[in-house]
Amino acid sequence: MKLFARPFFWLIVAVTLLYALLPTLGQNVTLRETLVLSAIYIILAANLNLMIGYTGYVNFGSIVFFGLGGYLTLWLVGGHHWGLYPAVLLAGAVTSLLAFLLGIGVLRLRGAYFALATIGINEAVKDFVANFDPWGGAEGIFLPFTAFKAMGGPGKALWTVYLLIVLVMGLSLLVAYLVKRSKFGLGLFAIREDEDAAMVLGVKAPLFKTLVYSLSAFLPAVAGGLYFFKNGSIIPDEAFNLHLSIEAIVMVMLGGQGTVTGAAVGAALYERLRGLLLTIPGLSNFHLVIAGVLLLLIILFAPGGLMGWLYRAWPRLRRVLE
Amino acid sequence: MPEILASVLDGLLIGLVYGLAAIGLTLIFGVMDVVNLAHGAVIALGMFAVYLLFGAGLHPYLGLFVVALIGLAFGVVVYLVAVRPIINAPPLMTLLSTFSVSMIIIGVGTAVWSTSPYNVNFPVTTLRILGYTVTSARLVAALAAVLVTGFLYYFLYRTTLGKAVRAVANNREAAELMGIPSQQILAISFGIGTALAMLSGALIATLFPFTILSGGIYELKSFVASVLGGLGNPTGALFGGVILGLIEGSVAPFIKISWTNVIEFVIFVLILLFFPTGLFGGRR
Amino acid sequence: MSRVILEVDHLTKAFGGLLAVNDVSFQMYEGEILGLIGPNGAGKTTLFNLVNGVYKPTRGHVRFLSQEITGLPPYEVVKRGLARTHQIVRPLNEMTVLENVVVGACFGAENLGLEPAARVAEEVLAFVGLAEYRDTLAGKLNLALKKRLEVARALAARPKLLLLDEVLAGLNPAEVERMLGVIRRIREQGISILMIEHIMQAIMSLSDRVVVLNFGQKLAEGKPEEVASDPRVIEAYLGDPEMAKKILEEEA
């Protein structure tokens, strides 16, 4: 596949540049803080989509990768004076490897059993970390101010980390796109449709599932490292927030599972919606309710999400938007 | 040694309440293959229901009867709105729809009660049984759990409606061919499962302080208990709950209480992996 | 005589106390069409599942082109050149007909990349007469077309041996004729075929030899006309009067 000849590739590049440039040009910190959340959501949704949308395995605990990445990074940077770059890469690699090993086991489970196990894993890891003294137990890890020095002080470091998060966002979309257009992706979609039939057709389902589970852990872990480095601290409840995990599912469903555009648009929309609800007085307490109603409405009336609806209205869109 | 035995006894009693909660979850799964992710939120609703009734002057133990009826009605409504339209869709859909119900309940609950703790403050005595000290509340909660379970079994095995529930659980199509109105049965089963969850929440509220988020931990305990007993198997779920309570009771004197969750979830994942049909055999 | 392509050796599968397949042995030769018949519940589909690795046998061996394939998972079996169809069709519903067949080509014996696989898939679709449906979602096809899609996917794997599980069942006479044509042309390509079929006329006219299963055991083996006149076979089918009648009619 000639990547540079594909319009969708350039669309990903354009969106990434937009996120990178919009706040940077005017040094707009408020916009940056909005977009960082948007970018994180897109990263989580795009990677979760590899499991839910491509493979048909509902990972309720995908946030465990984000949290582990955050913890590993802050532990390396804060406790062992590593630089940020090697720390996030190692955190991503270790999390991905853990996911691979874990996947060999839990991916033998299907349907509701798998979903339950993923919740169990996230909760087990959260409770473990909350009791794990080297990582600060329930108090978590605080980064000393000196950690930002190597990057030219906190002000400059926050901008750098923002751009890195946007880069990870672009990479997440690119990975989602490349997987979808690959033989590997074709095998995943076959598993989603009918795992037993896919195996009879020659798809090595156990290996494919484990690989995609592991892949879906890498970039969220890196993003977790960057995000919590930016925050300067990490605690178990924020790192392994099961709610965010489920919100990521809402984003994927909102945009349309199985499509790259859908996951990204769903995430960005959800972030806007959430932001809107939080700022409207009287509604801020109800954002969970509204998200719940929204999810229920999508499931009942538009299971294909936004992209499903768009594709039905304009079938030719299928050729442009992945 | 006596402290350990007392702790184990406490665990056994609370385990029966976990078991009751787990039966609510496993019954719904057994009848319609739906994992009810609103389970925890419903447990929390049960806590607040008994709290409100107590505030209105009703003794918590009398309040249980009202809570059961509210649970039945609420469960039927949830079924009709969020489950029935997608009962034949892939399992992901019912997982998500019941989860959305959970978000709505927790959201409304947070807006109304915030997330600060509440408790049902009624006189509790301590009893000495065979030399062990037990609070009356714990004893009554365990007894109530056993009675409700017994009542459920009477219903399932001795009444026509209960037999219809079992028939639908066994094979929905065949039951329909026999003239059983399966949609009504599914709605009633969801109602019963919800009522059991609310009852267990109400019982827990007589023992400990609670918040609107407290249901979450009991939902997870229900998963662990019902998976231990085999998803879809009510007796298994009760035993699963008891095992869970016994584990908690026997490790409590030795380690920090927060480690018990880690142990439980590790057991949970291991059981799912190696005994996916549970220790007592379930439905797959 | 040509080379042995498939050897089923004392194959046994127990489900709990039930012996679904009980000590079955037979050989198949290259280029042959071997019919596998027997009353309902005789263990035919279970035997297929044992041969292509969906089930692991309790006892016994399966050898394909003299290689041991016993207990290999299905995706390894198809890579060695042994593909199958399902009695109850299993299309990948939300994927197009072409994509379904590309899956078969990509992950089959030749392990093709996406582009060569697409070429093979187009070719196979034309071969089975599904070309005009290439962009239809597989779930939207009718049963006859879904059966052809099953065959197309299996063929796209470029197998040396094809297991066909009741590809004629549920088809109307015109569709049966069409499928028979496809099967003959597959054989002309040199692909060996092991087929389960209930339509006796078809199996008797297509097969070089027939193996009869009953209650999980091999009851008889031989040329179609020999088997049809075997009194034990007729007796086995007497529990299934219609089938017995058909066999007797063909006798006459």
C-alpha cells in the first residue's frame, strides 16, 4: 500500500498538525488544556477500537494500560532519575509485554467472560498498586520539581509534553489505519465476525488476539506516562479509573465502532460534550446521567454510531473515510 | 485462636449477604445471558431505599419488604427500556446498555445524595453465641439472606411461574413453543434479580455506612461469587458468596484489609481462566 | 494406484460417555471424490471436525499427505492444504463477499498478501459464479449463495483436499445442478474431495468410493453400487425409511 498516495493518511497528518498548532501559535494555555484531554481521549478510543471495533472483544478495563504506563514512567523519572523519553518508551514496552502475557490467558475467554475478566484485572491492579509501597501506596507518586528542569523548566516542559501527546495521538490514528488496511486487520475483522469460522479459514486467532491486545496497550501506556508526567503526580484512583475506561467505550460507540474516523470523532465529540455539561450550571452534576442516556440511545437506536449513520446517508463516504 | 474463629464467623455471616447479591446477578445471567452491569448501582439503590424508608419511620427490617417490591418494579422497567429491545443482539450491546443504566442511576444518586457517607442508625444489640460475640444486625442480615434464598427456591421449584422461569432459562425457544410468554418471564426474572440486588444492598446498609458509589465493590464481589459458583447457578452463587466471606474472615486478622480485594480479584481472574464454569458447574 | 492423500487411522471421539466417532479408519487417494454417508447422528460432521482440527480426537490419528496432523488447530491444517465448508453456513456477515473470500486466500495454503489474495478471490468468485455479488455483505445473501460462498472461501485457500459438508442441503433442484457442476469442475482442477451428502443420487453419481458411518462406526466402504447393495447399509437406513426407499429405488 502506498501510504503517501492515500488521502486518509494526509487527513490524519492534517488533524495532528491542527492539534499541534492551534494552541501553540497563540501560546493559549486554556486551549492547550482542552485539547490535551481531547487528544488523550482520541488515543484511548483509537486503541480501544482495535479490540472492540476490529476484533469484537469488549475490553472494559483498557484504562489499566494508561495507568500502568503512568506509574512506570513516574517511578522511573521520579525515583530513578531517568529522562522522560526513555522512561515513556520503556513504560510502553513493559506494559505492552505484560498485556501480551496476560492476553495469552484472558483471551481464551469470550464475550461476557472476557469483559468481566478485564474489569477484574483493572481492579486487581488498582488495589495492588494502592497497597504497593514502592509506588507510594494510596498516596501515589509526586514528581519533584527538578524533574522538569531537564526540559527547560515546567513552563517549557508542559508545551513539549503537549506536543508529544499530540504526536502519540497521530501515531494512534496511523496505527489504527494501517492495521485496518493490513492482512493482520483482515484477520481481526474475521475474528470479530465469527472466531471459529475464522480459524477454519486459517486465521491464527489466539496469536492475532494476543498481538492486538498487546498493541492496544502500547500507545495508551506511553500516553499515560506523558499525561501523568504533565500532571506531576499520580494516584491509583486516577490512574486506574474504571469510569474513564467505560467512557472510552462510549466514545467508540458514539463515533462508530470499527472505523478510525468514528473512534476519533466520537472521542473529540465526547470531550466537547463533557466540557459543555461541566460548565453549564446545574448540569455539572448530571454529566454522568447525560452520558448514560446518550450511550443508551446510541445502543438502542444507532448501534453503528455516527459513522454508521453517515455511511448510510452517503455510501460513497466509505471510500474516503476509514 | 478465638479471635480468628470470631472473624471467620463474621465472614460466614457477611458471605451469605454477598451470596444473596450474587444470586441476583447470576439469576439474570442464567435466564437471559445478560451480565447486568447495573447490578452495583442497584445495590446502592437498595441501601438508599432502606435509608429513606427508615427516615420515614419504618424499621429497616420492615423496610426490606417494601424494598423488595420497589426492586421488582424497577427491574421490570429497566428490562423493558434497556434490555428488551436488544435482547437478541450481541452480548456487547446488553453489557453496554445495562452499564448506561448504571451511569444514569449513579449520576442521579450523586446529584441527590452527593458521594458522602450515610448510615441507617437503629438500635443493635450484641449477642453471645457459643462463646462468640456477634451483633444482632449481622445475624439478622445473614438469616434474612438465607430466608430470601429459600423463598426464591420455593418460587423456582414449587410455583408455576417459577417453573416457567426455569423453562425459559433452559431453552427459550422450546419454552415459547410450549406456550410460555417468554418476554413476560424475562421481565419478571430481571425484576427478581434486581429485587435481590436491592435487598442485599438494604441488608448491607444495616451493617455499614455507605455512599452512592458503595455498590461498585459489592458488584465486583457478586461477580467473583457467581463466577466461583458458576455463572447462572444460584446455589453456586450462594456458596461462592460464603467462600468469599470465609476468605475475608480468615485473612482479616493477618493482613491489611485493603489486600483482601487484591486476593479476591486474583482469585476471580484465575477462576475465570481455569474453571470458567465455576467450581460447582454453571451454564455456558 | 495414486498416492494416499488422507489417512484416518482408528479415529475415536468421546463426548462424555457417548462415542460420537468410534474407531473409524479409511484411506483416501489423490484426485478421488470420497462420499461420506450415514443416517443423521452417525458422526459424519464430528469426523470432519476431527480431520480439520476443530476437535481433538480421544484416540487415533489423522495423516495428510503422510504427515501427522492429529490435534493440530484448524488454522494449521488449512495452511497444509486441507480446507473445509460448514454444514450450517458461517459467513462473516458484516464483511463483503469479496472480503470473505480474501480471508480464505490470505490465510490459506499459499499465505498470500492482500493484493495477490484479492486476485485469487476474484478468480474464485468467477469460478463459483458469485462475481456479481462481490460487494454485497455476506450476511445478506440467500442460503444457496451462502453455500457457494462457503465453497469459494475454502477454494481460495488453494487446498489439495476439500471437505464439503452438505453443500447441497437446502438447495432447490436448479441450484443443486449448479453446485454439482461446480464440484465437478473442482475435481477437474485435481483437487481431492471428501464430501458428506444426504442427496443419494448426487453422491452416488459423483463419488468414486463411499464410506458409510452408523452410530459413529464405519459400516461399509466401497464403490457406490457395492455399498448401495450392501444389506447392512440398507438395514442402517431402514430407521430412516425415506432414505432406504431412495437407495432401493436407485438399486432398481
